[in-house]
Amino acid sequence: MAPSYNDLPEDNGYESEEELDYSDLQEQYDVRLEQGLDAFVVIDGLPVVAEDSRQKLIKYLLKKLTSAGKPKEDATFMPLNDQGMTQGYAFVEFKSPEQAIAAAKAFNGTPFDKKHTLAVNKLTDIDRYGREGRVDDEYHAPHIDDFSEKDHLRWWLGDTAGRDQMVMYRGESVGVFWNKKKDNPENILDRKNWTEFFVQWSPQGTFLTTIHTQGAQLWGGPSWSKTHKFPHPGCNLVDISPSEKYITTWSFKPIEVSEDDPFLTLEEDGKNYIIWDVATEKPLRSFQTHDLASPTVDDASGQPVKKKIPWPAFKWSADDKYVARMLEGQSISVYELPKMNLLDKTTIKIEGIRDFEWAPAVPQRESVKGYEQLLCFWTPEIGSNPAKVGLMNIPAKEIVRTRNLFNVTDAKLHWQSQGAYVCVKVDRHSKSKKSLATNLEIFRVKEKGVPVEVVDSIKDTVINFAWEPKGDRFVLITTAEVVAATAVPPKTAVSFFCPEKIKGAGVGNFKLIRTIEKKNSNAIYWSPKGRFVVVATVHSQQSFDLDFWDLDFEGEKPESDKDLTANLQLMNTADHYGVTDIDWDPTGRYVATSASVWKHTMENGYHLYSLSGELLREEHIEKFKQLLWRPRPPTLLSRDDQKQIRKNLRDYSKDFEEQDRIEEDKEKGAIVEERRRMLSEWLAWRANTEEDLREERREMGLDPEVNGAEEKAEDAEGEGEQIEELVEEVLDEVEEIVS
């Protein structure tokens, strides 16, 4: 053990200890027992320099390490050899073990200069893994398995019929199916106890995620083998990044890691979130759950409002280069992937921040040529300061646009799928705070200066809003009174908006197309291809309406809508008792509505509709839980190719209809073939029976080729036959009235 103040000899040549100041010796030699060696790192891969250059190298090294913590220059040891040269490694002490861990993660494997790459490890890890017996003294060449071809993870896209897949979780079984237009789906795979909680597709459909108490697992390929596993004890939720490179796992209970855990390190101990690299299955960084703010009190009921843990807590940028997390009321922390370093080593301080959202696509703002990502955030009114909505550029952290708001009760951020617009749904209260109304503040992100259009013609409160995917139209649902969940919810109104036509390029102002009053609708589900939308009533005990709308109806357009970029038409209405979930297939051809046992136990199962609302299939399934369509990755076709396909869609439709007819004929042919088989079996039975009869006649001495019916006919031959026929004929009818 290194010498400490307590170990100094008592006989030190001085008569009284009170005459001496030991503080300098104590600081130099005292061992901080509460930290031990956890605050030290060992750095290998350094340049070998002469003794006179050593101090310069140390200063340069420490300057580089400051991004992870505060290393101590007087506690840095870089040994020399007998020739007075450094040996390519150094020991560095940080102020805390957390800083040492951060340095090891941040700098291990990073270039020091053009010729040297650093290897940074905690000193305790070297002692832990390098002690005697842990490493074999003799070198053994690693075993390399023979090459074996792996499953193609996107094999389902090669289906010649262009069918889509779905997963259904019912009872204890999880099944994957090919969808068929009118017939029952074709089962590919069915496994019992495949998941303990729920299933979830990755954003591009490559993987199926199952959740277990030991962690999350990903499955894929035609054999549905396990491709990745992420051992997070007590895992409750997962979130996969848009490009499927990273995954976040979360558990309500903090992780408990033992020293001999084969997958996790002590760094993950006590944490709730882990962000993983999907390819390597290695944790990149772990975090604790933020303490929730104290519950607010509801003005109407006077009861405290329970705070919910926000999910996802970590939000991905559109290109997977950044992931961000909000500390409500204080800041946003943006991390660079894959190193998970805090951007510019600092958080973004935003006083009072309530929410933020990344743009779902890489923005292409006018006059901006460089790379950028955008995020939108809002803050409430604080004192005399108004509420604010802001657009921020990342990585520059520059505010692109702000908007001041007054009398704000709440706000919601809604990005359009291509990042062209962000709509801020602002709920405003009156001065007496007894009534609410909603304004829409629409930021036109791609236009110069990011102008903001205000839709203030809405007198009621908006309870749902949804942009058209890849389009510039939107639907919203309003109600005159917002009350807590009741058996009979208040009536709602559904409003459709679109831009007006303008000359030249650009998008006109947003105008109301039509409002449908006295509805019970509370949910909006756009087709992923746009144009078609289902407005529905879900999670209700009284109403189960499904309205199928077309915003580009090809029929005659009303005179009042001549200047609008939409032609609205209600195609069909339907109802599904107890509907809880609605999901479009990725091609926008089918809509599945389902009633999950997780919400109620009445008539669980699903209905399948065409995009126009025609009921194609209805299936009641006991203990039905989930139905999820398998997503498709972005198309590889160029915009010109897509336009050409749309232009010739009618010609392609003829081919598809012919294929459907052939498929239908095949099904009919299968029925005919089955009937032929049954007829063939019956004819074979008859032939065998006749042969048995012939054999019996031979044994009886009768002609084997003459049967009993023929003998009777011969006996009756020559005898006359008298046939009597009775005919009844009405000659006359008389109608007589009897008093």
C-alpha cells in the first residue's frame, strides 16, 4: 500500500508536532480510500518521446482528456525506460470514478495523432481481468468458424404476389401470416410463449421484437431465427431508431448488476435506460430515469394530476446521427451517435421547456446548403414572459425561428412526415380561464424565413390532429367541452383542411373544406400513402363508428371547392364493436381494425377492410391481443420512376386483376380437383364391389356377367303390362254466396 499520513514514523527529529504543517505531505501521499483506484485510467498507444518532451506530451494528453472530466496533472505518471525514453503508456487520475469511466468510453480506440491510436482502460479493469490465471501465458489462435450463409433479413419483399405480412398475438401464441385479399391469412409461423409481454416490429420491418424479463430479442429471416439479444433485466419497453442501428431499452426498476455479469458492467448498475448498438449488441451508454416533477392539481376536480413517464424518453434524429433527451423545465441533452458523447460537451439550457420533437426527415430549408437537423420545442408562460415555440438547428444549436404565444394552457407539436411543416396546436384559455379554444400555428419550414400561418377560425378545443403523410392536408377533431372520461362522451366535429390553389409553385393558405358535426369520432388514421383517411371512434362503450374518406375523389367537384386542392367524398361507413386499434398496411390497400383483450373481453378479434371501406374479412379470436402489419423500408425507386408507375397504374391494374382471376381460378380448380378425387374414389369402390359380386356368382354357378336386375328383366320379358292412369279435370266453376 502507498504511504499515508497515518503511516509516517513518530520519531521525526522534532520535539513537537504542533510546530509542523503536514497538509502538503498529507495531500501528496494520502490514499483516498473511498475512491481507491477507480478514478485511475491506463492509457496505451502514446508516442515514445525523450524525457525533455515528456511534460509537453502530458499537457497535450490532459488537454485532450478534459472533454470527459478533469484529470490531475500532478497525478499523471508517464514512466521512462533506462534510455530516458517514455514507454508509450501513462497513468492518469481523474477527480471521480465517473469521470474515469467516461474517459475510457470516450477515448478508447480513438486516434491520438496520424500514427497513434489510444487504448484507454480503467486501472481496476486491468487488475480485474489481468490478474494471475485470468490470461493464459501461451498464445492460442482463435477458432474461426467456417463461413455459413445467413438468412436474408428482407426476404419477404421478394414475394411475387406483392403480399404483406402481419403478426398476431393471441392467447399464448404469436403467429406471422401472409395477408390474402378475401380468404383467411396464410400462416407462416406459430410459436407459443414467444414473448412475455408484447411484440413490436422495427421501423423498417427487418426485425420482430419480443420482450422478456431478461431483456429484448430481435428475430428475422425466413427461418425466424434469433438475430440479436439485449440483456436488460426487467425490460418493460423498447424503442428502435429509424434506421434500425440502435435500440433503447427501459425498465421501471433500476438494473442490479453483479460483478460476474457476462453482459453488463457496473456502469449500468442502478440505471433504467440502456442505449445499445444493434450490430454489436453492446451497450453504448446507460441512464437513470429523471425524477418526475411534483404532481400538479387539476383546476376542476382539485385532485392531483399523476405524472406519466414520457416515452420515448430518448428521441432519435431522422438520420440516426443524434439522440436527445429532455429534462422537463430545464434543458435538452443531445448526444452524438455512435459514441454517445454530449454535443459540444454541454446541455442546451431552455428554461421551462415542456416538450420537443425532431423533424421526421432531414430538412431542406431554402438557402441552407449545409447539413442540419431541426428540432421544435415549446415553453409555457413564466412570470411576465410569454410562452414560446422555437425551431433549433443541430449541430449548430442556433434558433432558426421563434414565436411568442399568450394565454396558453397547453401545446402539442405535430411535424409533417417530410419535415415541410410543423403545426403547433395551442390551447388558449379565456381571461377567466373558464373556456378553451384552439389555434393552429403552422411553421412553413422549407420557405424562406420560416413564415408562420395562423388558423384561428377554430372556436372549440382540438382533441386530435393529423397531417396527411407526404402531403399538405390535415384533419382535426374538435369538441365544445373537454371532460374526463365518461360513459357518454360529448359530441365532436370532424374538420378537413387543405391549401387553396395558387398560381405558380408554392403552397397556398390552408382553408377549411368541410366540417362534419354531431359525431362521436375521436381518432384519425391516414393511409401511409396519403389521400385516404379513416376517422373512427375507439375505446368507447357507446359508439364504434368507422368513416372512410377520400380527399381526391375523381367524381364531380362542388363549385365551392373549385379553388381548393382536394375533393372530399365519404366512401363508406362501418362499425366494429369494441374497436381498440386501427392499423393500415404499409401499401395503403387494407385497413385492419381490432378489439384487444388488453382493453376488454367482448368479441375480441379483427376486421379487414379495403381502402374504400368494403369488409373483406371478419374473424373472432379468443384472447386476441395484437395485430401489427409488417412495415416496409423506403422505396429504392426514384421520384421519376414512381411518377411513371402512377401514370401507367391503370395498365398495371389489368395485370393485377388477371393475376387475381388466375388465383381465383386456382382456388376454384382446387375445389373441382377435390370433387374429382372423391368421384374417383367412389368409382374405384364401385368397381371393387362389382368384382366381389362376380366372384360370388361364379361360386354359385351363375353367369358372373349377369346381375340380379338383368335376371328379373328376363323373367318378366314376354308378359303384358297394363298401365292405368287417372286424370282429374275441372269442367266448370260456380261461385255462390251463402248467407
